[in-house]
Amino acid sequence: YRGLDDEKVYYNNDYRGFVMNHRSTLNSLAEAFYEKGDKEKAHQVVMFSLERMPDKAVPYDFTAIGMQDSRGMVELLFLTGEKDKAVEMARTVGDRAIQMVNYLRDKGQMGTIDFQRNLYILESLQYTLFTYGEEELAKKYDAFVEPYRQADRRDY
């Protein structure tokens, strides 16, 4: 993890993929500790991950929201008592996703995988935020995504 907290270092997409793997593995470890009832160890792993691979050096990725059957960092932060950090991360990731959706929409690229990926990020975040009682931010993301849901229904 040496150097992954240095915001002066540029990491290309290949290297960011390695960081995503590190984050995902640490999320899985934290989740396993949490599932075994060891909330303290889960918390230590989550904080280690954030400390060693902060957003300022390597921007947050899909590991913030989780994938299919694994919890993301936002949910792990809620579960380990770091509500403020969870909301901060959700806001950072969600607001970036909104910016990207708006950019791609304005460029006429609504059919791209990047467009769909960012809508998925917002939907995942709003679900997690609703689950943990952060309704205001959840409603913001839900309201943003809703017109695109309606458009999808009209397309079929």
C-alpha cells in the first residue's frame, strides 16, 4: 500500500484497477469480520483501507457501493459506526456520478456503459442511504435517477 496515499502520484487506469482490487479485498475482509460478530476488527480494516487508499490520491470507485453480493465501503462505514464518513463518501461518489451523467447526457452519450454505470451507482447509493436512515440524500439521488427510469420504461 506504500504510496497509495500520496496525492502527488498519478495512477493510470491500469494501476487504479489494482487499487480497486485492494479495496474490494479489504471490503470482503471487513465484511467477514462483521458477519462473525467482530465489529471492532471490521472497523479497523475499513479505517485502514480509507487511510492507505484515500480518495484524494486514488478516487473512490465501485468498491464504495459494493457489487452484487458484497457490501460496499459506504455500507461498511455505516455498519461499523462511521455514519459521518459513510455520508461523506456517499455524497462524494454520488455527486461525481451526477456530474458524469449530466456530461454524458449533454454529449448525447446516454447509451454508453459509463452512463448506465453512473446511474447504477446512484441507484445503489440511494438504496443504501434509505436503508441507514439518510433519507434526504437518498431522495436527492432517487429524484435525479427517476426521469431516466421513466425514459427506460418508454423505450420498451
